[in-house]
Amino acid sequence: MPVYEYICRACGRRARLRMSFAEYDSATSVCPHCGRAELRRRVGRVAVARSEATRLDGLMDDPALDALDEDDPRAMGRMMRRMSDEMGEEMGQEFDEVVGRLESGESPASIEAAMPGLGDID
Ligand SMILES: [Zn+2]
């Protein structure tokens, strides 16, 4: 199952929750640290193809990512393209497809549903 990364608006801590796509659609996510339903999905999970997950963890700490609006796929796509450019490495076909879909305005949820296994880092 995919792992989704959240940040808690109440206590500011991060949480990684493992759930199916169906659960993700319907679940009210509760912070495992403070128990409040204030979790906000962190941008970037969709960007992380499984082989890149560990290497990208540092980039995910970029504060700009927390300010990024996940409801704006084009902004996400631009951010991911910039990250990729900064790393100066080939990110792979899966990454390119995700960025391309974002830049065309497709929502992250739709992309994840269309690309099974994406972000499943185990
Ligand atoms: Zn919390």
C-alpha cells in the first residue's frame, strides 16, 4: 500500500500513514502524535518514485513545499521540475510522467490512481 506523508496543523509534526487509495479517499486522518484531525497532506509523495524515495527525503524538507498548494497541479509540476533540475540527474520515466501530468493540470489523486505502485516505497 502507498505511504502518504502528512504534516499536522495542530502540532506541526509529520506523520506517515499507510493506506489504500480507497481509504485515502474516505478516511479522516488523525494525527498519531496529538490525536487531532488536523493533518494536511504534504506535497511531494506523488513525486517520489520508489527508487528515489530515500534520496529525495532531504529535498522534501524544503519549506517552499509546505507552502505549495496541492490543489494547484501546475505549481506542483513546476516545483518538481525545479527540484529535478537542481539535482541535475535523470529522474526516470515515472517521475517525468508525473511532472508532465501535473503540468497539464491533472490532480495528484488522479495521477496516483492512474499509476499504481507510485510512492509505494516498501
Ligand atoms: Zn498533531
